[in-house]
Amino acid sequence: MLFGKYIKNKRGKASFFILAMIFVLSIFAELIANDKPIVLKYDDEYFFPIFKVYTDARFGGDFPTEANYKDAFIRKNIEQNGFMLMPIIEFSYNTVDYELNEPFPAAPSSRHWLGTDEEGRDIVARLLYGVRLSFAFAFLLTLFSSLFGVFIGALQGYFGGKTDIVMQRIIEIWESMPQMFILIIVASVFVPTFWTLLFILLLFSWTELTGMVRAEFLRARNFEYVKAAKAIGVGNFRIIWRHILPNALVATITFVPFILAGAIVALTALDFLGLGLGHEYPSLGDLVRQGKDNLQAPWIGLSIFFVLSLLLTALIFVGEGVRDAWDKRKL
């Protein structure tokens, strides 16, 4: 029934399909944009360079390092002794195109559909890998922060009294801490990586659902079925898990797409400010910074603006569709 109500929301349905298409394309980014062949045949033997590293010497070269499949000598050897199937875009997110005869950033062309950035890397490839990185980061941050926030909110609302008062004061103090200054300090001491940045943002994002879950548990703990369960000796955590939590999650689920959008914005903003992921990551925030620094190359700014706008708008519309589907007042 809920799925049927969501499908009737045309804007939510269209946004879901757009998000699904973007997600699928980003998941298979290696098959779409890569400087390695998807599959190659050499001396009657098949190789899959996307999944395994092969040396230069394996294809007739002289070096024990990883093969460069853009090298003219290696390509000629492979084509004479077999074949190789390259992706549609023959550049990965970190591949610098040294064969261009124009300064970086290069304008869009048949070789680079959306041009290159200031370091000569293909923008389409960086967008594909960057969207996947943002999705992974946002999903993990939303998952862990929601689990921890729901758990804390459930304890506050169910037990109430001193437990609720003490935990609420701790949350208020924690939320008043200057998050940006802490991130600046951490970024100056440690080199931010995917996991360290995820942990740092998790420290401050888990409170987003706590208040809502707390309110639901404060309301539900006085219901008759909860009192009846206590009267027959059902344990507190069993009551929380089996009887109250499913009802409390109805309201919280509708906020998940909005939290996802907030996580993507947070990662992009930190990367833009230079406090996020390092240079080796395909960051959307880095493209935003490059768009600001290279106004003479409008294709950079327009590309990242369109992708971020489409991604965040679709997430918001999906959230609205889920919220309307759970709303009992709307048939």
C-alpha cells in the first residue's frame, strides 16, 4: 500500500528513477570510464585489467611495473597478438591526458565530453567516481548516525526521568560545540581520509534523529499495550525493540533522504574548503573549488552545478514522496 501511494506521486517516482540511474552508472564507473581495458586477449589468453594488475613485461614491455595501456608500444603488441576492449571513456578519475595540445583546463570536445579540469583530468570520469564516493559516504554516515541516534533517543524516551534529563543536557552541550573549528584542528593534525572524515562527521551528526525518537518514545511508553507488557514481566529492551521502536521508526524513516542530502552537502563543503578528502580522491567539492578558481573555464562550474543540483533535488523529492506515502491523512 505504501509503495502504491509513493508511485502515485509523479515527482517522487521520477526522482527515484533518476537517483537509481545515477547510482547504477556510478556503481559501474570502472566499466564506463577507465584507462584500463575491460577485457583483453593476448597470446590466446584473456585478461581483465580492471580487476587485476598486470605488468608491462607481460605484454612485451621491459618493466615489472603495471602496464600502461595507453602506451603506443603496449597497444601495438596487444592489437597484433589479440585485442582489447576499452571503456566508452578511456580515462579514469585520476588520469592526466598528456596528449592534449591545448592548456589545461581544456574545453569540451569529442575526446573529453565535458572538458578537463585544471590538471588535465576528464570531468565526466571525475563526476562518475565522485558521485559514487559521495553516495557511499552519505549512506554510511546516515546509517551509523541513524542507528546511534535512534538508540540514544529510545533510551531517553523510554526510561525518562533522570536518565532523560542527564542525557538531554549532554546532547545540548555536545551540539553547542564548534564543529567547524574542531574539523580545522583535526585537519591540521591528521591527513583526512574517507574513514577519519566519516568518524569526525559521525560525532556531530548522530543527534539529528535523537529528538524525534525521544518524543515518540515519551508518547508511546504510556500506552496501554506497553503497560500491559510491563505487567506480565516483559523486559524493557524487548518492549523497546518489539513494541515501540517499529512505530517510532515510521516518523524517522521519512527524514532519511534529507539526511542523505545533508551528508552529501557536508562532504562537498568540506572538500571545497580544503578540510575534507585528500587530492587522491575524486571529490565533487574539489570540482566546485576548481569551478570557482577557473571562471574562464565555465564548463567545470556548470558541470558540477548541474550534477549536484540534480542529485540533491532528486533526494529532496524522494524524501517528500516517502513522507507523503507515510502520511495517513493523504489517501
